Amino acid sequence: MVSNAITVWNTVYMQAAIDELVRKGESIEDSELVHLSPIRFQHINRYGRFRFDIGDDVASSGLRPLRSD
């Protein structure tokens, strides 16, 4: 169940990043988006223990700020 929650969380952040790029004028084609997956990330530990430390910035807005670099 935790893996599913992390996948949903990754999906939310990926969509936020895509929306931000489009807002800044980037052109993103559907043919590029098909190569993205919210599952295949190194930080997902599907077989271990998880520790969640939610900072004040996340608790107040629901999302961490996107990196701009």
C-alpha cells in the first residue's frame, strides 16, 4: 500500500512539474510524456521500511516547492 501511495505522490509532483514547464512556455508533446513513469524511481524502496518526515512547508501547502534548476 505504501508503494501505491508513493506512486500517487510521484504522479502529483510530475504533473505539477509538467504544468510549471508549460506555464513557462515549454512545449511538451504527448510523445515525450509516454516515456515518463511515476514508478521507476530510485527513491522508491518497495521492500523496506519507510520513514516520513513532513516539513512545515509541505504541511502548510500540501506540496514541496518545485526545484527551479
